[in-house]
Amino acid sequence: MYALVDGNNFYVSCERVFRPSLNGLPVCVLSNNDGCAIARSNEAKALGIAMGAPWFKIKHLAESDGLVALSANFALYGDLSDRMMSLAAGLGPKQEIYSIDESFIDLTGVPGNLTERSHKIRNRILQWVGIPCGIGIGTTKTLAKLANHVAKTAERKPGSYPEQLAQVCNLAVLTPIELESVFAATPVSEVWGVGRQISKQLIEGNVKTVLDLVRLDPAMVKRRWSVVLERTVRELQGTPCVELEHSPQPKQEIACTRSFGHPVTEQSDLAEAITEFASRAAQKLRKQNSLAGQVLCFIRTSPFRQDAQYSRSITVPLRRPSADTAVIVAAALNGLAAIYRCGFKMAKAGVMLLELQPDTVQQQELALEDDDAADRGRLMTTLDGLNQRYGRGTVLMASAGLAGNRRAWSMKQERRTPGYTTCLADIAVARA
Amino acid sequence: MNSVLISHTPVPVSSAPLLALLIRNRVCAGFPSPAEDLGAQRIDLTQMLITHAQATYFLRARGTSMEGVGIFDNDILVVDRAVKPRHNHIVVAVVDGDFTVKTLYQRAGRIKLKAANPTFADIVPKEGQTLEVWGVVTSSIKQFKV
């Protein structure tokens, strides 16, 4: 048995903890560079704002309907997520943190009434942390995810599902008839793992609701679609096929890419950005104890502008696999020099580290060339330690530039709320 | 003879042999550290101030209305949302969308927020208005310039 605990409109809910005046107002949180809506309050959803709606298209709603738009404040969301996750873990013996606002809990061996227990945990998260959650319970992860959708939708849209399924929905205790009517009321596109393409194909094949899908023969689904969809159907039928993942596998690819706050044309500005992205990626690499064999660097203009278009990437192999910031930055900057063209307004750049391998495996080689292969592991550990202790960017490669957020390519975050829980100077004020 | 009362007679304490403590550390020449066996933990301020880590937030007090209970302008309030607010608790409440710190008065079905400074009036919720207590203040931290 599994539960999925998921914060409602998570980023908006985080903002509301410290700004109660936002309760009841349409609120959305914008992506990096204030690009598009990545979280919406129920009131904002009711205004018809879609997930991912570009800010420039919904800006007028601020005037006409009092829409409040905020820049993403990931320091705040990360801290509240951590609090929420540790309380959600109280639901059962094992937890898989699936994303910033979702975690699966394995309920195997948990005695008593699971629905009641979930209501208690939900109330605790709401009272202690301040975040409203939905909890879905089912015999498989796919069913738990579906139950979570029901729990949230039943609360947000009264009448969509039976009232008692709001907030906490336990599919495992429904009668077969009740379960069928829940399945029949849920479009197939809401199923975990059914993407837009697949759901289009399913609908064309007259498989419109979860009930239609669950009644398909898994063997036929495998033949006609894929083994992935077959697994989904089996999970919906109650056969667990997807296990809880406790420790995430080391990533096979690490990327740090960013859109710029303003278009960038100068190579020196791009070099600053590339240096920072490469440094950030190298730090992530060390955190998972890996080495990279290749460094990919790319730059591109904005496809949404009428300007001349340019988009290039290049992969630079390293002399030997490394996690050394200086080595990775040097490779990325070499790459940039090779692909840079002047006269284009670059909107985005990024660095990806490829061919990752554990840092315990080191291929021995004959030292034919004299290069400074001296182990700089301690220097890197010190670098990470300093940046962790005194804040990001305390010690950096000089080519990243020293102007901080005033650099030409820095992100636009005009509407960001303070770091209420992560920076002492930013804590909320209570009138005394 | 069998029924002699001995309960009021002092009984000597039996002298049982003392168990020697197991010696874990290597024996070194010189004076041994007298602190070795005590194993005391250093006082931890975080542990003192925070009972429910996930429910505790810090807020900054601004104003003079709570000076009577020792909360001064610029103090850092430790606010625990896991504590159930009761009469006479110092609480952070939401008034008109803003945080305010006051003493909770909850008696005979009447609820209001009282300042700890006679120059401030009580905050009484109007008809139909609910008073939202955001959290209970468990400590106030004052730092001095050094």
C-alpha cells in the first residue's frame, strides 16, 4: 500500500504562509526570469491561467482582476518542503521524495485506519508548517497518484467527486462500484505516466477515462502501445510494478542552463555566465561523487524574438575525467570561444556534463605528457565548504565576474519575496 | 520470641563490594582528565529554544506594545505553530493580513488580543470576524551590539 502526499499549489502556499494577506487573492509564481506561471492559486486557476502561461500574456489580469505575480523564491520553497517531507514521513516506514512538493510513503505494515491516520498527518502539516496537502492512498504508486488527484480535485471543485474523498482519498477502501465511478469520472490524461501524446492516441482509440484504460488487456496494450503503458495499466489494476526508490541513482547527466534577464551579445558577458554555470555543474558533480568525461556548452538566441537566430552547441572532451572546477570551466570556455559569433542577441546558455562515472574508478595511464594532474580534491572540498558556509559565490572562478546580480546576464527576479526562513535579515515582521 | 519488633531499630547498611568501572581508555601516565567519565553535552541553545523543529519560525518584533512582557523593538521571536494557543499565551496573530504579536485573552467565550503596554488598546474581533492565531511565541531573543 502506498500514499502520495502532495502540497496544494505548493509555491503559492509557501508564499501565503508568510503573507497571509494573499489568502483569497489570485496569485501565481513565475519561473526564473519571470517568464511564465509555474504555480497558481485556485483563484488564479479560476481566472483561466494555464500552467506555463507566459507572464506577458497574463500581465493584464494584474490590473483587471488583482492578480498577484511573484518571482520564484526557491530558498523559501526548499525549506518548507523539507519541513513538510519530514512530517509526511511519519505516515509510514519508508519514504521516497519524488519532487519538491511530493513524496511517496510505503504503508506496508502500518496498522489501523489509514484514512484517519492520513487526515491527522495532513492536519499536522497544515498546522505546523502552514501548507495544505492532498493525500492519496492506493495499492500501487500509480493508484496512489491517481487518488491524490481525486483528493485535490474533490476539494477544489465540489461535485467533481464524492465530498468525503476531498483532502484524503483512499481508493483501497472503496467498494468496486464506488471505485468504478471514480475511474469513470477521471480523464485518462490524469494518469501518472500518460503524457500528452499517449493520451491523444488513447482518446482517438476511444479510451477516454481511467475506467476505459483499466479495462484494457495489458498484453494488448503492450502490443499496440508500449511496455511502459502496459505497466501503467497493470498498476491501475492493482498489481504493483513500480517500487519505491530510496536513494536516487547518480545522475547520468548534469546540466546548468539559464535564460538571461536581458539579451547578451558580448563574449565577455557570456564567458561570465558560462563560468558560473560550469562551476555550479561541477559542484553538483562532486556532490554525487562523480567525474565527467565531456563538457557540452551551448548558446542560443530567443526563438520568440524577431531577431537574427543563432543556436550552437559544442562538446569538449576532457584530457581525463575530472570534477575539478577549473578544468571544467576551462573546457566550457574553450567551447564558447569556438561557437561564439558576434552580432547575435543571446537569450540562453548552458553547460552540461556528460559521460559521468564514479570518482572511485580511475583509469591508470602512462604519464607520457607532463600535465598538472596533481589531485586538487582537497582544494575543491574546501571551495564547496566555503560556499556552503558563507553563501553561494563566496569563492568563485574570477572569470565568473564579480558584479553579482548586477551582471549583464543576471536573472530577472523583480517580484521575489524575502528569504523568510533562510536569511536572518529577511525574517517576517510582527507588529508589537 | 519470634515476634520481636525490629522495624524501629536502626539496621546497619550492608557493605556490598563496589563494582569497578570498565576501563575503556588506554592507561596513560600523568593526571587523567577528570571530565572523561562524565560525558556531558555542551548546552545547546537550539535545543533549548526549539521543541518542534518543523513548526518553528523566527519573526522580528517591531514596536513597543509588548514591552510589559519583555518584548522590545527588534527582538527576534521564536514562534512555535505546533503549540495549541491558550489563554495568556503570547501569540502571533493575523490582523488585516499582517502579523501582530499580542497576549491572547480567551475567557468566558470572549476572545481578544491584549497589548502589554497601557497606551495600546485591545484588539477585539468584530462581529463575524475570526481571529487567526498564526503561532505561539515561546521565546524572545535580544542581541546586543558587541
